[in-house]
Amino acid sequence: MKVGIVGAGLIGSKRADAISRIPGVELSLQADLDLGRASVCCAKYGGQPTCDWRDIVLSSDLDLVIIATQHDAAVPIAISALEHGKHVLCEKPLGRNASESLQIVQAAERAGKILKAGFNYRYYPHVKKARSLVDEGYIGSLQYVKMVLGHAARPDYDKEWRVDAHAGGGGALLDPGIHLVDLSRYFLGNLNASSQALQNAYWKTPFEDNAFVLLTTPEGRTASLHASTTEWKNTFTIDLFGTDGYIKLQGRCGFYGRPKISYNKRWAWLNENDNVEKTEEYPDQDDSFFEETIEFIDAVRTNRQPNGSGYDALEAAKIIDLVYSTRTIH
Ligand SMILES: NC(=O)c1ccc[n+]([C@@H]2O[C@H](COP(=O)([O-])OP(=O)(O)OC[C@H]3O[C@@H](n4cnc5c(N)ncnc54)[C@H](O)[C@@H]3O)[C@@H](O)[C@H]2O)c1
């Protein structure tokens, strides 16, 4: 399989690295408006650099396109790639809102091609372990989740495209908070926005830098989310509360700390034979993009919907749209 990547920034480089490590798959072209960036990536991971994404979508030689650009660029590139017969992995969010996500999803349906959204958090080892514990019923019936994703950002973050109303399209809830919305759906299923408080605590940007959101399932199970771009120190935590036990996750490599999971049964201390909290800590090596890229390729090879599909991104975008539709930022 031959792959083209549009975008050679932070995430485009991670995807190029992933492709270079997967047997039977080859990076053929990488595009970036900044040709120097594309050249650096290609020198390291293979392929030819270009500064025009059209070279990628129009190439008859490519099977897969990965899109890792700013958010406003994703829609025309994804739709064109699908219309020209490529399977697409597009980094989250899929466009800037549900309407743009829907346009991309419909283009994939019309073309009969696989569309995956970049939801790499599903592929961290502690998230996968938590999901298998929930699936096997270890904590009984999952009742509510609490999640925090706090990004410390950096000086002049308010000047980056990520927080620009046009190029980024949203605040902390859209980026990086869409990962929390997606993980809430991953664990709890269908959710609706119930209430929210959006705040500009530090950055003077058009959108919020802190989003506190409650989502509920039709049966009243709850997800409590806090997404932030003003944390003192990068933070990622998830607490899952079941009728029979709990699971706690923290870290996601690098400045977020090593991924760690701890879990136990309710009132475990009463059980003389098994009262020690179970913990597992994983290496400080972020393989989530690699694992997710393998899933994308396998979904293409077996012609099935991937874990973290375009439909998942569309549902997450609808929830975020709903929160933003009643937006008051304090
Ligand atoms: N899953 C995660 O943990 C995670 C983390 C960061 C970013 N992301 C997502 O990845 C995507 C890219 O983010 P990034 O951090 O790599 O950004 P970045 O700014 O590091 O890189 C984006 C690159 O895209 C290029 N670009 C923009 N428009 C283009 C166009 N029309 N044609 C060709 N190249 C173009 C830019 O020149 C830049 O080099 C975004 O969707 C972002 O939300 C995901």
C-alpha cells in the first residue's frame, strides 16, 4: 500500500514514523505548505516532498491519505482525496464542526472508502486495558466517568492557528477536548450535552480556554469533562466508576507522565484474600499513533469500519456544536 501524508508538522511526522514501521506499507509523498518541513520528514521516513496537497490527492499511485493539517484545511483535502479514490485518516477534529464532519463522512459514503478519525487516545495501553476491564464486567455496570485533559500550552499560544477562529475553529473543548468527548462515548455510548461552563481564564482568544462539561446518556449515566489549555502542568486523568469497582488512569507519556492504571473492587479492604489495589505502569513510549495507524490499515485491508471512525468524529462534533450553540464565555 502506498501512502501520502498532507502536513509535516508535529502529527504529520508521527504518522510518517508510524508508516515507516509498518511492513507492506510505504510513504510515497508528503506535502506541506512549508516544503522544508516535508523534506525533513521525507529524508527521515522516505517518500518525496511536495508543497502542494493536490499532488497527493491526484496521484493514481496512492491508496491511502493521512491528513494532519490545521482544521480549516482538512475539509477540502479530505473530500478531494475521497473523491479521487483514496481511503482517508484525518486527524481530529474532522473539520471544525458537525456540518464539516458530515460533509467528509458523506464524501466517504459516496466513494465507498474507509474514513478514520485520528483518535489516538483510544490506543494508549491504559485506555485499552480499562476498556477490556469494563467489557469483562470487572467494575460491574459503568455509572459515571470523570476526565481531565489539561494542556499547559506555551508562550504565545494565543497567536497559534489552533486558537484562531477560522483555522482552528474552536476552543479547549474542540482541541484538545474532543478526545475527552470521544473517550466518553467510547466508554458510555451515546451522550447528550447536559450543562457546561466555558471560561477564558488566561488566554484572550475568541473561544474558551477552559471547558467544564457534563454529558449524560439517555439513562442518566454521566460524563464530567474538563478540557483546558491553561494547566500549570500537562494533565490527563480518567476515573471510571462502576457499581462493583473503579478504574483510575493517569498520564499519557512525555510531560503528561507515564501511563498508569489502578483498579479494584468496591470495599476491597474488607476482602482479606484480595485487598491490594491493582496497578500497572507502562513505558514512557507513545505508540498510540503507531497502533492507530495499524488499525486504519487493517480496516482498509478488511473493508470494515475502524475503531474511531468518521462516524465517531461526527457524533463528537455534534456534542461540541450543542455546547457551543448555547455559548456564553466568562
Ligand atoms: N491526537 C493528538 O494528540 C494531536 C495532537 C496535536 C495535534 N493533533 C491534530 O493534528 C492535526 C495537525 O496538528 P499539528 O500539531 O501537527 O500541527 P502543526 O502546526 O505542527 O502542523 C500542521 C502542518 O500542516 C501544514 N499545512 C497547513 N495547511 C496545509 C495545506 N493546505 N497543505 C499542506 N500543508 C498544510 C502546515 O504548514 C504545518 O506544517 C490537527 O488536526 C490537530 O488537531 C492531534
